[in-house]
Amino acid sequence: MNMKKILFFAAASLLAISAKTQSGGKNFIDQPYIEVRGSSEKEITPNEIYLKIIINEKDNKAERSLEQLERDMIAVLSKLGVNVPKDLTIKDLSSSFTQHWYKKSDIFSAKEYQLLVHSAAMAGKTLREFEALGVSNISISRVDHSEIEKFRREVKIEAMKDAKSKASDLLQAIGHKVGAALWVMELDYTPVRFTPPALMRTMKSSSVSNEDSESLPEAEFEKIKLEYSVTARFAIAP
């Protein structure tokens, strides 16, 4: 087949496609449509609270070794019902050996742990028990939820339903109905995960003594807030 025939068949194919397009449905941009924004949000009580714990021989008034402090800490956690092998991990191990080499000071060691607890109540109990043990270098690093992805999907679906509902309400006012979805753009928002300093102070103040803590309200963490929005275009049906 020579070049002229190839060009002829190519031109004929383009004309056929163009004629079919014109005789068929319109491009969605050319159709009458309504554009709306749907949104949804959900607040979740965290069930994963990550505590940062540092035990340091230098801060140990009872002058226990790092190994003894660790054993005492694990015993307390086991008493509280914590799954130690699963929920307690070592993050860092440090020693002041270099400082001792230059300053001829005592050698002290420290260990950093991450502890996962599943409620504010358990976090409060852990703080009280550790303070009684002489371990007070504890902070809350972050909070999360074990099913956060499932909740994200639910919020996304609700945002899309909200967009369709808004479009339906607006079109009903002028005697029309919502047609097929022509175009959707998602606008995702990062969930907020943090514990306010004021809450941390409340939890620490409640760990002064077991007797005094009974009269204080149970501390709660700020909920994780999921927000999601979509912009959608729907065809306008008669």
C-alpha cells in the first residue's frame, strides 16, 4: 500500500470518528451540569496512645542500675495488664562514656522506650505507677486509631453523598433531576493528631497520689478529627 492510500484511509477514519461523535452524545463539558462541593467530618476517640519513656541512672534517686529500673518498669506494666512484648519497644540506648573520658565523671546510661496503651485511663494509670516507681521522664509522643483507614473511607463516601444531595436539592428547586456524575475532584485533609499540653498537665497532676486522683475527673484525649471534601459535577437531567 502506497503512501497516498495510507493517508486517504487515515483521513477517512478521522472523518468517520468525527461524524460519530457529532451524531452521538455530547462531550461532558458541553452538557448542562451543576457543580457542587460536598464535605464530611468525623471525630474519633484515639485507641492508640504512644508514650515516650526515658529511664536514666543519673536521675535515679534510689541509685538502681539501669537493668534493675527496667525490670521494675516491666513488672509494673505486667501488673497493669500491658502486653509488654508487643506494646513496649526500645527506641534508643545511650551512655555518657565519652563525657566520662574527658571529665572523669561517673558513667551513666539511659534507655528510651515507646509504650503503646489503648485508652486515656490506662495512660493515667501508667503515669501514676511510674511516678511512684521514680520514673517521671514520660511524655505523650502521638495518638492514633487502629482503624483510621476505615474511618477515612467512610468520611470520603459521606462527602460524595453530601455533594449529590446538595445537587439534588438545588435542581429540584427548578424542576430538574441529578444525572450522572461527570467529574469529581477530591480534596483530602490531614487528620489532626496531637495531645494539648494542658491535657498532659492534667494527667500528670492526677498522678500525685492515688487518693487525690480519685477526686479528679478522668482525663481524655482530644479526638482525632477527619475532614474530607469533594468537588463534583453532575449532569442536569430533565
